[in-house]
Amino acid sequence: MDGRRRNPYELTEETPVYVISVAAQLSGLHPQTLRQYDRLGLVSPDRTPGRGRRYSARDIELLRQVQQLSQDEGVNLAGIKRIIELENQVIALQQRVAELQSAVDGAAATMRQREAAVHASYRRDLVPYQEVHQSSALVVWRPKRQQSTD
């Protein structure tokens, strides 16, 4: 979540609102199939205090995906469960990568600010030191003779 308070009456795709009969109609499946999927852990809806199932829009979409994989692709339920687990794992890893990328970006920005502060602290009145190499060569110096202008 992003830290803001959510309206408790705001409906999102994760809000559990559909009873099993409505979820069955929306997904095109029999209510007993939904119960079986719940027992197998394929689609696990939220529960009311009285233990009744409540499906969200995301659950309905997942039920449709299970049906499509089963009927159109011929994947068995164990395979579908593994596919769903792997997709959830990919989503979690993508979120973690995004978090880490954000942390790296923040650290890089902090480093650039600190580096700029160090460069700004340099004294500008100093002249860079350059090492003088002494030579053993002998230089003869003769002053120029001044010509007299008498």
C-alpha cells in the first residue's frame, strides 16, 4: 500500500463482495467447482465471520483463467496450481526488484549529493601543487653586456 488511508467503503479488485452463486455465474462455473478449487488451493476466496465465501473481482478473473487453462489448454489441476504459484512468485519478485531498484536509485542520488558537497567544500584559493623535478644539468648564465651610449 502507498501509505495513504483507504476509504473502507472503496471497492477495489481485491474487495471480496461476491457470494459463491454470483461468482459461479460470473465465471461460468458450477458452485461445486468453486468449492473444489477452494479445497485444492487454486482460488481461495476470503471468508465472512460465518465462514461463507466472498469472491473478489480478482478471484473471478483467476477462476476464468483456471477454466481456460483446464478446458482450452488441457492443463490438469495440479499443473494449473503450479502455474498460479509461479505467476504469483514472478509478481512478488517483480515487486521486490522494483523496491530494490528504488533503493539503489535513492542511494545513488544520496551519493551524488554527498560527492557534490565534497567538491563544493574544496578551497578555491589554493594552487594545485606540482612536483618540481630537479635536474643535474649545468646551465651557464651570462648576463648581457650593456652597450654604453656615450
